[in-house]
Amino acid sequence: MEQTISIPSRVKRSIPDTRSIPFGVQTTDHMFISEYKNGNWNDPRITPYASLSMSPIALCLHYGQTVFEGMKAFRQSDGKVAIFRPDKHYERFMLSLKRMCMPEIPRYLFIEALHQFVALDSDWIPAGEDGALYLRPFMIATEARLGMKTSDEYLFMIVATPAYQYYTKPLRVKVESQYVRAAEGGTGAAKCGGNYGAALYPTELARQSGFDQVIWTDSYHHEFMEESGTMNVMFVINNILITPPLSGTILDGVTRDSLLTLARDMGIAVEERKISYREVQKVLENGGKVEAFGAGTAAVVAPIEIIGIGNKEYHCHIGPDALMHKLHRKLVAIRKGQAPDLYNWNYII
């Protein structure tokens, strides 16, 4: 039976200018929360944003049962508010939960929680083309006990933060050939906390060498490119849009899927295939033009200007005629209601 979400009264308030605040620091006024116990989700509610009280031996703190999503809501040109592709995010969230032995969220609860939460805190959506409300649904294991086991108790929550352009300048990335993000059979396709924790050290080493991010390579050959830190990675070579295929080591990015759909419908040749860093290196060393960019919910489309391979740095094409910019403009126009939503991607509040 569908449960009713408890919702506080909406209070009109003056929202501070958040553009100068770093991403993820300023939360909105509220949060959604529901507890899983005895095989059921209980007491779904929206409350004022507050800290959690949790046992020091809650299983999430010790054994890694944490899964999250990243998605956005936008204010469209006619003033309406839309959540971008919540169904696709729901499907990915469920796959991550399954991989981490965590209970499913009923679809109606996931969608209704997002709907009511965004409606209540919609004043926090920033104005401007790059303004959005970043939504973070997540689940953690809360059963209080030590001992490695699947938890019997969980919290499902949603919080949000105002968001703007995540990367403000073209990126310098390093092809990582020593450390790996994920291996076949692992959790690389799940959006779970451990994947990101394991990425911190090699990413920090890259930053100490002057790079913004790394491009991860496969765990066996250390040659075939997979992802770039916070985003999927794409290349344009000889007017063909190329991106690594989905696998057990690559996250099924919603922005990735959206850009590939747009590209195909725009008549752009698309290849989802393995791509070696040596292939890209050869084209660049022969004077060829390569576009490289990241695609993700936070990053949207992030141009890559420099790729570091070994001890050499190679310049990629980021000029105004680059295909990535055309794709970015098309995606933004759909999200903002400035172009027809032929794919029913926008969930209107």
C-alpha cells in the first residue's frame, strides 16, 4: 500500500546568493527521510534539515553499505520546475542497491519523495543558464552491530544543494596506468561510496602533479580508458563520437546516455567501444584533432584541454566549433524548456 509522505507547510523565504559558495556546502531548508525496519519502509517524511544521530557501530560506518544518486532539478524558461530523468536515475539506484545487498525503494516512494521535496524547496533553484538544484538521494545501513553482515535496517534520504557549473575552466587530466578504479566482477557499475573512496589517493597524486582529474584505465591491460573521476569520458575523432562501452567497471551515466541519444538523433556517428589511450596518443602525435570531454550530472559537459600520457602532455581541441559545445547547448535547451522535450526526460513538478 502506498504511504502518504508527511510534508511541513511551505514558508516563503529569501534565499541568499549562493553562487560564491563552493558546491555541496550550502544545503536547502529540508530533507526527506524514511526508515527501513522489519522488512518495510516506515514513516516517510520531509523535515527541516538537521544532523543525524547514529550508533558508532552502525554497519554503514564499518562495512561500506552506502549507495547514492546524483540528479538535478531545473527552473524552465516558463517558470515551471522539472526534475531531469528521475526514472533513469531510479533504475540506476535500484541496480546499485541490488549490488550492495540493500533493499529496494518502491518507485512511487522514490518519485513522490523527489516531487514533494523539490516542490517544497524550489525557491533554492538558482537563476541563470547554469543554475540547478542538485539532488542527492542516498541509502545507508544503520543496524547497530559489529560483524560483517547485510544490515537489516536502513535510512533512505534526500538532501539538496544549489549548483552551478561544476568545472569553471577546461580540465587537465592524466591517464592513470598504475592505480585502478574498478575491476571486472567488482562494484564499478554501482554508485557506492567505496568506489569514490578508493579513487581519492591516485586523484590527489594527479593534482599534486598539476592535473584536475585522472582518466582511469582497465585493470588488466592498464590501456583502455574507462571513466574520468566524477564523470564518463567521451572523445571526438574524425567526426565520430567515441565512448567506452558500459561494463561492470563503468557507471551507466544518465548524462552519458542523454548525450549519446542526442548525438545519434543529430546525425552524428557514435561508437561505444573500447578505446586505448595509445589510439588517442597516435592521432595527437600525427597532428590530428581530438576532442575530449567529461559527461556527468554535476559536470554536465566538461571540456578536457590537456591529456597527460606518461611524461608528455597533449592538447585537445576545445574551440567554439567543437561538437561537445553543440551537444551541451542542445541538452541545456531541453532541460530549460527552451527546446521540445521529445524524449519525455523532464518530470514537471
